[in-house]
Amino acid sequence: MSPTGRRRGTPGTRGAILRVARRHFASRGYEATSLRTIAGAAKVDPALVIHYFGSKEGLFAGAMDLPPRLLETFDEMASLPVGEAVELLVRRYLEVVDSDRSRNAVLALVRSAVSNETAATMLREFLSAGMLRSLEGRTQRPDAERRAALVAAQLVGIAVLRHVLRVGAVASATRDDLVALVAPVVVQYLEGPGDGCRSGP
Amino acid sequence: MSPTGRRRGTPGTRGAILRVARRHFASRGYEATSLRTIAGAAKVDPALVIHYFGSKEGLFAGAMDLPPRLLETFDEMASLPVGEAVELLVRRYLEVVDSDRSRNAVLALVRSAVSNETAATMLREFLSAGMLRSLEGRTQRPDAERRAALVAAQLVGIAVLRHVLRVGAVASATRDDLVALVAPVVVQYLEGPGDGCRSGP
């Protein structure tokens, strides 16, 4: 402890911050939880949290055990045309769920989410905080939030069929195969008329 | 017991057949399991299994605690143009996951599937036996199986966001809202070029 009663960085500090962050994000949600609150509850200086995690988003990604690269994706997408942005999103998402380390974290989270309200809240917050917000900005439709959430549903479902249920046709597909089929569907979600199939041929 | 050593129908017989069916479908898969094998293992006449469940598909639906109406949907779809067939599929699927009784069965299965190989196999068999086969016939593409599996991933993901994670925009949407957005995406999966977004504008 320093003279102010705040912990300096020690080997266990990072883990302690993450435990506090998980608890706060899960109980209060992402929006209502500030980096400062977490620093206070973990009895560390907010600057130390920034030092370890860079930002509140980075802290959240750390609490979710997500690779920082997924968060960078949301920033990179902003400067790309919608088709390329969506292909990047789908590809990075698949890279995350396919990598051994991240896949285990994501699957553990999905496992927990279906039986545990805390984990369900964490995953909901992640979808809202990152993916949904990033995609909502991509459509001018009044039901943008619903469209973005359906894209998230598609991506969550792919992880479940690929790595939990291991349905052959999705489990054995290359990432390129999946990107080629899934990206146009995401664009359709973001830009399609959304009035069913009646308008089609 | 009858003189042949086979059980006649008694109040507990239906449940006993279902327990045997669950074990067989899960351990050997849907294709490799015959109605006759299950009747034999349950020590009942195959005619009694037909009497209770109508067919192997009906027995499987019973073992999964699925409403028979979902199976009828696959038959009804065969006579409809693709757009209407897909709208019917999405609507019936949502009716199933939204009904109290079926929702609990489906969610229990998803919960089990993420931590239990037997349940995962049951769910994979269900997707293969019913939905995938029904949708594969709807596309002439060489990657039909993959396209159908991605539709299944979309529908599984919607159930997870709507009823497990309860993401607001999907949880609060009416079935009409969801059908209007999801059905065109399913058609895109079945009929789209599948070469990414490069071919678009």
C-alpha cells in the first residue's frame, strides 16, 4: 500500500482489478460502470488501470478475456465502406472464436451465460458495448438496434454450431468460406428493406 | 408382458420408449437408429411406437420434447415458393421458442448442449435431421449443406439472444418484426452468390 492507501502495481494487482471489473460490469452494466469506480473498489489509482488496460473498453475486454485486436476492429471498421467493414468484422470474429485461447474464453462465457445471470449480463454488455454500437452506426434504418442485434445473434450462433455443437458443415468450413457467405448476409441485415420476402421476385 | 415378452402400452410405456429413444439417438445418431431398434431395446412392438409417435421423425420430436407442428412445417414448406417457405419456417421456429413449454425444453437442451456431449449430439442430430435437410433441398448450390447450417446458426443465435441473454432489441421484438428481417436473410443464404461483398455495388 502507498501512503494514500492505494495499491501500487504488483504481480497480483492486474488480476485483482480484473476481478473487481467483472463484478461491477456484471452487476451494474457497462454504461453505468466507470473506470474510476473500478479503480476505487480495487483500491488502486485510476492511472494504474489506464496503464494496464488503456481505456474502459480495454478493461472490459480484459475482464472478458477478449483479445484487444477485436476492439481495434471496431475502430478500423469506421473508415471502410460497409462491405469491407463487414468482411473485416466477420473475419476477426472468426479468428477470435477459432484461436485456442480465445475460443476457450468465449465458450466458457457462453456456457456460463446459459446458466448464470452474471455471465449472461457480461455477454449482453459485450454485445451492446462493442458489436451493436459499431454496427448500429452502419445503418440509417429506424430499427438499427434490432438489425445489429440480429447480426450479433448470427455470429453467436456460428460460434455455437462451429465449436459447441460442431455441426460438420460449419465446423469444417474455412474462415474464407464462412466470410464469403456470412458477410453478404450481414450487409443485408444492415441495408435490406426488412419487410419480409414479399418484395422479392 | 405379452406372450412374446413385449410390453403392451401402459401409462409408463410412452415415457420408457422416449428414454430409450433419447439414449439411442444421442449415442448412435439419428440416421443409424431405426424405430425397430428402439422398439426392441424398449421391449415393445414397433407398431406400438408407431401408435404413439407416428414415425421415426415423430419419435425423435418426442424425444426432443418438440411440438409435432415444427415437423409438419418441413412438409408444408415443400409446396411453397422459397420466400413463403422461409417465412413459414422462421415464424414456426419463433412460435416454438416463444411458447412456455417448448422454450423451456429448447433452453434446457441448449444449456445441456454446451456442457454435455449427449445433449450436443441430440441438438446436432435435430438440426441435421430436420432443418438442414429441409433447407438443403431449397438451394442448388454445391455448398448447400453449409448454407443450411448457417441458417440453423442464425436461428439458434436468435433463441440465445431472445431468451438466454435477453438482448433488448431481439427480446422485445414481435415475431412479425423478426420474420420481416430474418426471412430475407435466410433467402440470401439459400440463393445468394456466396462470394463475399466484392460483387456488390
